[in-house]
Amino acid sequence: MNIAIIFAGGTGKRMHSKDRPKQFLLVHGKPIIVHTIEVFQYHEEIDGIVVACLEEWIPYMEEMKYRYRLDKIGKIVPGGLTGQMSIYNGVKAAAELYGTEDNIVLIHDGVRPLIDQQIIHENIAGVKEYGSAITCAPAQETFVIADECGDIAKVEERRYSRLAKAPESFWLKELLEVEEQAIQDGHTEMIDSCTLMRAYGRTMHIVDCSYENIKITTPNDFYTFRALYDARENQQLQ
């Protein structure tokens, strides 16, 4: 099986939204997280979806599941205190629902709705061939590494530079094992699953994607998503 883990356990302080977390902000009357989930809902290779979100918003998420007929959602679970723990809650629920043998999980931000069907397909294929698939966008500008004094310590070659995005995809059994080992070792704040798996010696395979695969974190991101969404709807962009 291929299972999407959509995590949206944060409050989105950088968004400065008035009355709701960023994942539940509306674009054309529909929450951002629903825009995201629908991409997986309508993908023929996705068999199940688990959502990890803020506990107090679970009833609302259940309502959205019913309203938008998101019937691939097998379970909605509370997010954790960190992003890593939100993902762990989702992965653990997926293992309980679907089992671990020969199952692939695609870990995806609830506020990253501009993915497409091809990216999902390539992630699944990447795990089958290489054991992992980390969605990345080629860098459009030069990366520099700064030292503690604020000086440039290293300039990276642009042709080798990537921006890590999502989904990040793995065999469910392997990711769950590493998550549980990390928690046992006291590591609960890894920035993402790629960082976690690398820390435990796993090799990560890159799947390239468009730079448009943005995470909606700030007001500027929100306006960018709305503009790109409208352009796609109007068939102005391919």
C-alpha cells in the first residue's frame, strides 16, 4: 500500500492569522489543508491517508473529511509537541491501520498544496527502486555557508544545490523503526524525516520538483499560493 501522512500540527505563528492556524486558512472557501489532501485523495496510487493535526481542531478536520468526501482518510490523530512527533504519531497510526510490511509512506506538509500527480508517482517509484525519495527543487540562486562571525565560510556550487521540499517518502517499516530508535535516544526535534534518516545512516535519493512546490509559512507564501492557484485554474500556466 501507499499511504500519505499529512501533518499539520503547528500553530503557524509566522503567518499572523487572526483566528485559525495557517493550515485552516481559506482559499476560495476551502482550507489549505483540504487543497493539499485532495491531491492525494484523487491520486490512483494512494491507498490511504492519515492526518496529524492540532488536537482541538480534530472535530473540524472530521467535518472537512465529510464535507469534501475525503474517504481515503483512515484516521485523524493529534499532532505532537514537535514536527517530528507529529510525523511519528501519523506513522504509528498508519502502521496500526495498514500494517508495516511492503507499505510505503509519503510524508507531506499540510500547507504544501502545490504538488502534482507526477511528484507523487515519482516518490512511490523512488522508494521502490532506491528505498527513499526526497522531493527537492534545484537551487535558483547560489548557496553560501556562513560561519559564527557572519562571514562566508563556503560557497556551494549551484548545480549540486537543492532545496529540500516534500513529500519525503520511505518504507513505512524502516521509518517507524528509526523514529522509535530516535525517540528512545532522546531525539524528538529533528527538522524533517530526511534529517532524521540521514542522522541514522540511511542514504537518501532525490526526486526533483518544481520551485513552485512551496510551503505556506508566511503571508507572502499565502499570496503566492493564491496567485498560482488562480493562474492554474485559469489555465494560464502549464
